[in-house]
Amino acid sequence: MELLSPTIDFIFKKIFGEEKNKDLLIDFLNAVLRYETPIVDLEYLDTIIKKEYIDNKYSILDIKSILSNGVKVNIEIQVRDTDDMLKRSLYYWAKNYSADLKQGEFYSDLKGVVCINILNYKIFEDDEHMHHKFTLYDKKLKKDYNQDLELHFIELSKLDLRKKTKDLKGLIDWLTFIKAPNSPKTKKLGGKIYKAIDVLTELSGDEKIRETYFKRHMMLIEEGSALNKARQEGIQEGMEKGIEKTAISLLDILEDEIIALKTGLNIEVVRNLRKSNNTKVGNK
């Protein structure tokens, strides 16, 4: 039986985003983050996959958790180049970082946020490193300012280019599983990968899961096609006009900030488009 691909966000969340598989997520996070003190426990913030998320090609099926020290971790897997991944990740970091601060509380109460982006494409073309980590860094003193901001970008397409060293073996094993679950090499991996393969095998044998998987897969393909078509129409009709048409088509399903990130438009332009569109609807 052909195993379903964990690069599709629905399957990725079914494997790593459920309470019964918490040990898999912990092992994966330890392989990515490599903290001096390993993670031993965490709490899921959202484990429910709603039907409307599956049906909406612009929805994000990410995994949200909180560590015992209060640090929040957000994991997203992307199969298609969105052209805005760096800014998008920074936006989600900022949104999560400020979300829990209540009126009257102190900035010192803010807890760190880690965003991990697993990408099935390249965003850093100028080097072969598959794992990039961004923090608040003092260039003069050459040290991290603090640990509150941590953005990780992992490019699966560079996995075969990476020299396999012992200290990265855990991460490489997990990425091998995610990228090529049907490979004979993957099926020989031990540790938590062995359980992950069992979980994926069970998911792959479930007809309802397979149906949802293929539906979600097609949705992601349609999203890529729709945005590519919009870009082409933008070139033919005038780039600015085409981009604005794309933005207007997204008003009913996305927040203004996300539309701005996806289209490259200024946030004020998007807000004005929303006001204008609401006025037209109200006058009908």
C-alpha cells in the first residue's frame, strides 16, 4: 500500500497534532530546536481539524503547542511557493507573541514564540543549507539578544544535498520520513520514526482519511493555480489592476493583513478596497 504524503498539511497534522502522538511531536521538536535542556512535555493548543478548513484552499492547517516554560511553538508545512513565506512567518510570530498580553499586564510577561516552517521548495537559493534559524541578533556583540523570537525554515528539497553528520541525524531522519515515507531507507529507520510509520500506515489504510487527503491535495493545487492565473492576468491587464482584482476576490475569506502579505499590496490599500467593496454591496 502506498503511504500518504506527510507533506500535505492534513496528514502532517494527523501525525504530529494529536494527543496520542505527542511523543512524536516532542521528538521532532527536539531534533529541530536542539535546546540544551530537551523538551519533555508540551500542551496542544488546537487539535481539531474543522471541515471548513479542509474545504478552504486558503486555510492553514498548522500545529500549535505550548511548552512547559510558556514558549509557544507553531509548525506549518507548505508544498507550494507562496512568495511571501518570510513575511508571513514574521506576521504570525508577531500575532502570536502579542495575543496573550492583557490590558494592565507588563511586557515582561510576554512569552517567546517559535515558528517552524517546513517547505517543499527552496526560498534560499544562494546556499545549500536546508535549515535556517533566525533570531534577534546583535551584529556588533555577535550574540542573540533574547530567545523570544525564533523563526525556522526547513527546505525539504535540499535534504539530499546535506552532509549527514551525527549531531543532525535525528532531524535528517524525521525529514526523510516526511519527504519520502515510501522509501526503503525510511522504513529501516528506528526510534520514534518506527511509530510514525505505523501511524501513517494506519491513516493510509483508512478510506475516509484517504478521501479527505486527496480532497485537500486538490485544494492546495487549485490554490497554486488560482494565484498563478491571477499573476498572469495581472501581467496582461496591468500588474496593479490584476493584483487588486486578486485582493478583492480574497476579501470574503482572508484577513486584510494576510491579503496584503499574499498580494504585496500595502495594508492601507487593502483596507480601502474592503471599504469600497462593502459600499458597493450596501448600495445594491
